[in-house]
Amino acid sequence: MAVERSKNFITDIIDAHNESGRFEGRVHTRFPPEPNGYLHIGHAKAICLNFGIADQYGGLCNLRFDDTNPAKEEQEYIDAIIEDVRWLGFDWDDRLYFASDYFDQLYEMAVELIQIGKAYVDELSPEEIREYRGTLSQPGRESPYRNRSVAENLRLFEKMRNGGFKEGEAVLRAKIDMSSGNINLRDPVMYRVLDATHPRTGDKWTIYPMYDFAHGQSDSIEGITHSICTLEYEDHRPLYDWYLDNIEIFHPQQIEFARLNLSHTIMSKRKLIRLVQEGYVRGWDDPRMPTISGLRRRGYTPEAIREFCEDVGVGKVKGVVALHKLEYHIRQDLNRRAQRVMAVINPLKVVIENYPDDLVEELEAINNPEDESAGTRKAPFSKVIYIERDDFMEDPPRKFFRLAPGREVRLRYAYFITCTDVIKDEAGQVLELRCTYDPATRGGSAPDGRRVKATLHWVSARHAVEAEARLYENLFTVEHPEADPDRDFTDFINPNSLTVVDPIYAEPHLAAARAGELYQFERLAYFIVDEDSTPEKLVFNRTVTLRDQWQKARKQGGKPGKAKRRKRAAASG
Ligand code: ATP
Ligand code: MG
């Protein structure tokens, strides 16, 4: 992957290790998802970072599932995560691991800690354990079971393993320090009894290690040199260190970075699962979801996501990245790769009165002005066409340059037309336009050199392919849906996040389009063909709109400036 990577605080640390010889020049990272949901764009950042750093240093990166909680984890998530990481363009060769691969070893490590007097079986109830733990300002209290003998602890831990305790009746705890200022060190739970079938180990175990007891050792077992994680784990590092030091095994270096947050989005799997389960979206891969599978279905490309992650960079300071930044990168990418076609979403019928009734001309249209090798196609033109309703105003304000009564505009790849009549219903709603065309302007320019100020897209009514368009808006109406502690994030769900338009009219070239193909509907937006498409009916998801300076200016109450106008003229051809 030829992404140029900048230096950051993590590469500084790695460079220092390489200089001091701490890991003999090895760089081995891992991406460690918990399979309790689908991956989201925040995970993409961690994936790009871990695989990217390994790549940069000629090292390795493992994919490891932290599957320590069978109550929440499912095979469906494991499969989806594997698909998503691969789709993003990363490869772990044969290094696909599971924390559950290490359950035997972890059990042995726990026994070792019991043997050296550093772990004990506690029979306080979960509520009591919580209460004994104390608070940030108050030290914890020691459990009455804390000073059991090694022999008794060994016996009871085995009893836990053999199903002799029910959930909540006993746990294994590390014997560290109930008065520590770091709550993570107040005798944390290492093992609990869980009556659940594990996706991989089935019913072999009745006890499961806590994430904190499994994570550092899993890294150690795999020989991970740089264990990169998000800032919430900074306070857990002393605990991971304690386990590794007391068990006396290889010690990776943990490095924490600030997690990615995006505006108008939520990111935690715990909340994303609610959107799915409570029916706010159609599934984990709903194109409105910030999941990788949702973004893929929306039309995002791995390249755009990787560029975005690179652009966002990596640091220690928490912040929120504007959703616009993500959209910027997909526009950049699709501008290069998407084939242009013409489609009309909100149709207005135009009859070209002086055009021969039965004539059909096949006009040459350019597939991608950014890519000559994309070639050309034929677009049929005939007497009755559709244009976009927004491209006509009966009584246009000064800065509206598109079609209006008496005005001449260019139809892309076709002719200049002039609006001669407006046909309305009784309520005054415009039903259709009557126009004339100038046969001398075929291909879009006038031999006499006269100019028009706008170029419109169009579709021949007789030849149009009908399709469904799904137009997406932000899923949340506010920038920070989680900011208010007194409100649930679902209060801010945008009721207009999905608008289905059916039918839209597209040029017949699209009849052969296949699921997954990306198009630019000229002057409107980028779209991807959705997997819901059938041979009878295509379904298009709007990935992202093109910039529309006119709309933007109108919303801001201003008018497009000169520079913007020039840009818009260029953009609309
Ligand atoms: P969530 O809160 O969304 O469930 P998580 O951290 O619990 O996230 P994991 O499956 O444990 O999810 O995450 C796997 C890896 O991805 C971890 O190393 C984690 O630090 C990283 N990660 C998760 N969310 C983000 C994010 N928003 N930005 C960057 N990295 C993230
Ligand atoms: Mg987690």
C-alpha cells in the first residue's frame, strides 16, 4: 500500500526501541477486536494504524479476537470482522488468533499466581465486591476471603473450573492493593463463572478470564512488541504490567492513542447494537451506519477510508473529527474512479417541439473526464426528455442561471434548448415545459459562438430506465449525539435520514449495472448499486452529494462568489 506515512509519537517510541535494541529491532503489532458487534470507522483507524505500522517497519501484524465474554460474542461478528479487515486491504497471513486459543495457558497462569500467593478465590457477591472496591476518593476494603491459604485457593479455583459454583458465587481475584489510587489495582477479578456456550470452545469452560487478565498475556504469548490501544486503557497498563511481571513472561510495550470520534455519529458497539435491535436502521450494514460494512454498502471504498485515517493522524489529544472530512475523502476517490452517467431524480418533462417525432440520436458521452481510458458511451436523445425539476424556475432570482422561460441552456452532450412555454395544472404546479432546440448546436456548442450559462443533465423519456434511489442524510441531527448526559442518543436521530425516491429515471446505459458498481449521477451525487437490486429494478444508494455551491449559498442566505461561480460552471461542464 503506497501510502506515505508521517512520523508520529508512536513511531518515535518505536524508533527509540529500535535504537536501544529493546525488541531486537522487531516490530509486531496486532488488531484485537472483541467479536461483540460489527467494526466501525473508529476500528478502521486502529486497523490502519496497527497494520500500517507493521508495514512501515517491515514487521508483522496479527488479527486476534479478544473473545473472553461468550455472553456477548457471536460467530456472526467474527465472520463480519474478518471480512471487513480484509476488505480494508489488510492481510494477517496465517496469524489469525483468538484469546480463547490461550484459555489453557491463562488458566495455568492463574494457578501460578495462586501458588505464589498473589491470587485468591473470593465468595463475596458481585454487589459486595463493588461496594468493597471503594471509590475514586475512598480506598477499598479487603474481602474477608482475601487471606485464604494457597491450598484452599487452589482447591476452590479448581472447584470453580469444575462447575462447583454458579454465576456470581465465586471469582478469582488478583491480590494487589485495595487502597491503590488506581481502582484497576484494587484486587481486580481475573476469572468469573459464566454459564454460556463459547463460539469456539463450546462448553469446555465454566469459567472465563476477564478481558484485563487475558489481553496483556495474549499479546505476550504472541510476542507482540507494541501493543497499541486507545487512551481508556492507560489506567489499565499498571495492571497489565503487574500480571506480566508476576507471571514473569515477555513484556510488550503498551502505547495509548486518542480514539477517533466523528461528528453526527456514535461509535460504541454497545450503542450501535441498539440502533439495530430497536429498528432505527435496517441492520449493521445499513448505509447510514458508521460501521465498515455500512460504509461499504454506502459506496465508500477501502482507499478512501485508509486515506481518511491517514489524514486524521494519530495523537494523544481527544477530539471530534468532522464528518465532512470523511466525505471529502470519498469524493476525492470517487471523482477519480466513478463512471459518470445521467439520471434524473426529481423529473420535469420537457417536450422539444421542433425535434422530429421519431428521431433518436445516439450521442457520445464521456465516461470519466478524470480518466481517459474509461472511454465513451452512447446516450439516446429524443423529442421528450426529463430534466431535474430544480433546474427550472419560472421566475428566477438574479443568480439562477439554469432554465427559465425564454432562456437558453445546454443539454449535456446534446443541444442548446430554449424554453418557450410552461404548462401548468389548475393549482399552478408546473407539469411540463415546451422548448425548441437549435440543430446547429449538436454536441453542445454554437457555431456562432454564443454562450449559455448552464449545462443540464437529462434523460430521454422513452429510453429511461426506472430505478429506486435511497437518499441518505446524517443519522443524527446534532453534532454530538452523546454530549447531553440527560438525553438518550436516540432522541437525536434524524427522521429524514433516509428518503426513498422511486422511480428515478436513468439513461439506458445503466440497465446493465451490477451491485457494488459506483457511479456519479452527473451534477447530483455519487451512487452505488445496492445489493437489493433485482434484474427488474436497480436500487441505488447515494454515497455522497457533489458539492452544490448554489444550494450552499442559498442556505447561507448569500450568493455564490465569483470564484465559486467559476468552479461551479467548471463542475457542471
Ligand atoms: P467500542 O467501544 O466501539 O465497542 P471497543 O474498544 O470496545 O470499542 P474493541 O473490539 O475492543 O472495541 O476494539 C478493538 C480495537 O479497536 C481496540 O484496540 C480499540 O482500542 C480500537 N478502537 C475501538 N474504537 C476505536 C476508535 N473509536 N478509535 C480508534 N480505535 C478504536
Ligand atoms: Mg471493548
